[in-house]
Amino acid sequence: MTARIELGLDTFGDITRDVQGNPRPHAQVLRDVVEEAVLADELGVYFIGLGEHHRPDFSISAPDVVLAAIAARAKRIKLGSAVTVLSSDDPVRVFERFSTLDAISHGRAEVILGRGSFIESFPLFGFKLDDYETLFEEKLELYARILDQTRAGEPVTWRGASGTTRPALDRQRVYPPTESGTLTTWIGVGGSPESVVRAARYGFPLMLAIIGGDPRRFRPFVDLYHESLERFGKPPLPIGMHSPGHIAATDQQAREELWPAWREMRDRIGRERGWGPASASEFTREVEAGSLYVGSPETVARKIAAAVRALGVVRFDLKYSAGPLAHELCMRSIELYGREVIPLVREELAAQTTDGANLQTALPSERR
């Protein structure tokens, strides 16, 4: 049988280089992202997620706009953010933008909400980092209220606990409503138990951003989420995971293609965060035992299946872009992912279970 698992892709629209080694313009990278998503759709990939950033090394600052361009050309693939930085956005506008995308795409829109591991959006939009926790908590409360009350066909009333993050709403209607009455929304979590509990409290599916180390170290978060759902009286909900990787014909080729781009990206972000320089041994360790899914289709499929089994997730999204990694190499990686990795992962999981007991049981149609 085919195991019940959704396999998707993510990108931040990383700025790539041309054949002369010069950075490609942001506009060209955005057009490349659309082409990458169209290819993923043609190959039957389940989901494409676009991350929101406001900095020179990533091209996507308005994921919903790029997703709308993809929706006009792609017919089946689910379309979402990865993530939308809710803390520096407005929950009403987030709902309106993605409910509009949902209409354009005939119900294929999803949202992954997060606090953001990059903080450039806070000063850009006039928010204080001192309010980091309060902003996310109150805006998530309002977003959840919008979902609940628009689904019930009711106007939205919300006042917030602190009254400092945005003005209150008094019986305001939010448009457009979604045709289905729902809008699939995940909470992205990078490493905070409090965020896991918050996702359960509001009844949102959980998306784990696992970008380093053994993915099995996130098992306590999975268990905490299940326990919290039960404590809050919520039904079982899906868990997904997002991790970076690259696929080529052979393990050696994949490593050789990714290493220079990964090192450049890792060192650039590391300088901002006070990390030491990347090393070849660190890269090898992440490829062999950590959270870099790099290698031939067979190698990557085995590693994905192992992580899915270990954590019991129903969604795996591969971040296929990595700093200046060339668009052509990304396209080839996507092609191998769709044509070879996805069928191999399903075969691997089907061989390990006959009833899907190792996977969460909630399907997309059952989500909020």
C-alpha cells in the first residue's frame, strides 16, 4: 500500500548567481521561483512553500503575491507560506491575502505562521523586539478568532489582552471568506516548547523547522504536542517537518554541488549570529547524521523515510534552495525529488507499515 505522507518543497528565493558569478537580480530570481514551482506541480509534488524575508540575500518579501503568480500556471500543487511572520504583520490582512489566494487557486492555499527566526521585519514595519512574544501571542489569538468567526459566518469581535498590538475589532466582517469555510493554517516551530503548547492550545497543526542536528531530538516536541492537544481537549492534528537538502545523480555529486553554496550561506548567517566559520566536517556530519538531506534519490529517500518514521509526521517539506546554489541545479534537484524520491519514500514507508500506525492520521481535509 502507499503510506499516507505529503511530500512538498520550500524555498526562500535565495539569491543565486549567473555564469559569471554575479548575483542575479531579485526580479529574475522571483521569476525562477515561479518556474521551479511550475515544474514541481508538473511532477506531482504536493506542496510548495515560500518563506518571507526582507533582506538582500532572499528575494521573497511577499509570498502571497508570488504564490498567486504560481496559482495562475500550476493546477494541482498546494500553495503556502513558509513562514508568514505574523508578529510584524496584521492578522486581518494575512487572512484576506490568503483567502484571496485560496479563491484564485480553487482551495489550494495554506498558511504557515511563525514568529520568524530573522528579525529584519520588526524595525522595517515599526515593531519593537521587546514585544516579540506579546506581538505573536495576541496576533495569533486574533487570527484564530477570525478563522472561527468567519467559518461561522459571524462578524469578528476582538479586544486583545494588552491592547497594544493593534486596535480592537467590534463586529467587523473580513473579506473574502473562503469557499470551504476553512483555511489550512500551521504553526511553524523552530525550538521552543512554549510555541508547541501554543499551537496545541489554539488547535493548529504543527510544522517543525528542523535545520540542524539529529531530527530525532525533536521527538519530545512531538510528544509534548500530543499531550497538550489532549490536555486542551483538541482532536488529533497533523505534524509536519521542514529541512534543507539537495539531490543529484550520486551522493558525491550532490555533496560537491551543495557544499560551496551551503558554506557561503551558513557563514553569512553565522557572522550575523556570532557562530564560527563552517567546516567540511560539520557539513559531512549534517549530511550523514543530521538534518541535511543530501545525496542520490535513494539516499535522500531513505533518510526522509527514517525521519518520518521516527517523528510520526504526515508532511515533509524539503528546502531545495541554498544561498547561491544555481537555479539549474535547483531545477534538477526538484525533478529528481518528484520523479524518484517521492515514489521511493512511499515505497519505503509502505514496506515498514501495513496500517499507517507510525503516521499521524489527520488528513488535509480534516484540518482547520
